[in-house]
Amino acid sequence: MTETRAEIRLPTHELRDDLPFYTKTLKMRLDLIYPADNPQIAVLSGHGLRLRIEKGASESPGTIRILTGDPDGFAEGQRRFTAPNGTLIEIEELNPPLVLPQTEHAFVVRRLADQAPWIIGRAGMQYRDLVPTRLGGAVIASHIRIPDGGPVPDMVHFHKVGFQ
């Protein structure tokens, strides 16, 4: 079986400015650098990412979000900063607490006869919002239909919710 890898390419103007930042500040491992006499490309890995930093690459710098259980202990407590190559770095909580908005209480009845629109959502299923105001964002309730019946091309996923 052959091995397959994926890399995210980021541009740089000067590789020597980026290497200490990615290896020391972001604690990534340098896997590959070449050519030896005048490095143009460095491949680094860490935190589930594989980055290819390439001198002269045409892409714009992106944003890297690092999720950790100790964001204040990572990168000397910096939460948002910019790498020498222009990539934005965001350090966030790995498992932030669930924050529910204050419920805006209201009596809402939505009937099928109300002709509320069906929208195509995840996996081709059709959704109709049962609480249009969502009570201030505290409640999401949907009427879901599968027009053709049978299995749907959905994927296992996870929600952080107060109730489902």
C-alpha cells in the first residue's frame, strides 16, 4: 500500500526568518529543508498539521488555529500574532465551555401549512425551521425530511449542545 500525505503550502520571503518562529514559538518539527546551500523550501509538522513553507510561493498567507488545553502556556501566552511570513496564528482552547445565549422567551407555533421554506442542508436532507427566531439563538429546532427515502450520504459528526 502506498503512503499518501497532504501539505498546506504557505509563502515566505525569507525562510531563515520563519524557521525559528515555527520550530520554537509554535513547537513544530522541521522534517525537510532544501536545497542545502540556499534553502527555498521547508516542511514542518506538528499539532496534526504538515506545512510546506516555500520561498516565492504565489499564495497569500493563511490562518493557523492551534487548539490546546493550555493556551496561556503555549507561545508565551500570546493568543493572536503574525508569523514572519504573514500567516496569522490563533491560539484557542481545545475544549471551550459551551456558552448558551440567554433565551428570549416567546410562544411560537409554526405549522406545515405556513409554507415555511424548505432548505437543502447537510447530506441532501431538507430542513424547515420550526422556531424562526430561535429564541435568541438558544434553541434550534428543525423539521427534517428525506424526499427520496433510504440512506443518506451523511458522515458521523459531533455537536456540543445543551440538549438534542
